[in-house]
Amino acid sequence: MPPVPCPCGLAESYAACCGRFHGGALAAPTAELLMRSRFSAFAVGDTAYLLRTWHPGTRPRHLSLDESQQWTRLEILGRTGGGLLHTEGTVEFRAHYRHRGRDGFLEENSRFRRDDGHWVYLDAEA
């Protein structure tokens, strides 16, 4: 059986790509990889990972996902900062989904910040 492709769109398998972050063995080293791993967490329904990688100042108390919504594809449109030596960064993306037989997408410019040495999602730029 071939390996399951990663929902984030990179060429690696889920286990070798975002799955390694979801499992907690590694932390995403850049804001873009955190963005990709969070998209994959939405795709596989990993709410624990989503909450764990959300900045404590903006994180909701609870998170429930709509099981009828399937996240199907991620496009990275741009980025600023967010590298190995940065403390802040943004990732602009378009996340495609299918919901109740209709295709749609969410476009956002997300802000990320290092918290205790790890990248976390802060919020969306207005």
C-alpha cells in the first residue's frame, strides 16, 4: 500500500511531513511549515494540535470542527519573515474545501509568532 500523501500539498507522505509535527516529536521550524501542518490538522481533524499551536493569548477555550467540511488543497500565496532566525512572520494562503457538495475556499494572511521558542498561530491580519 502506497504512503498517504500529506494534505498540505508537499511531496512527502503525511507521516514524513505534517504527521511528524502532529505527533509531537518535532516542532515546525518555520511559520510556513506551521501553517501547512495546521492546514493538515484541519484536514485530518486533529483539534489537539490546532489548540497546541495557537498562541495562548488568542487561543479559544474549545474548538470543534465541522465534520461535513473536507479540506482539500492548500495554496501558499506569500510570506514575510517566519524563518529560522525570525520571531514573527506571516503566511498568506488559500485553503480549498468541499462542504455539503459545494467547493469553496478560505483566503487569509495569518500572523505567527514564536512563543517559548516554538512557532504558534497568532491571528489573521485584518
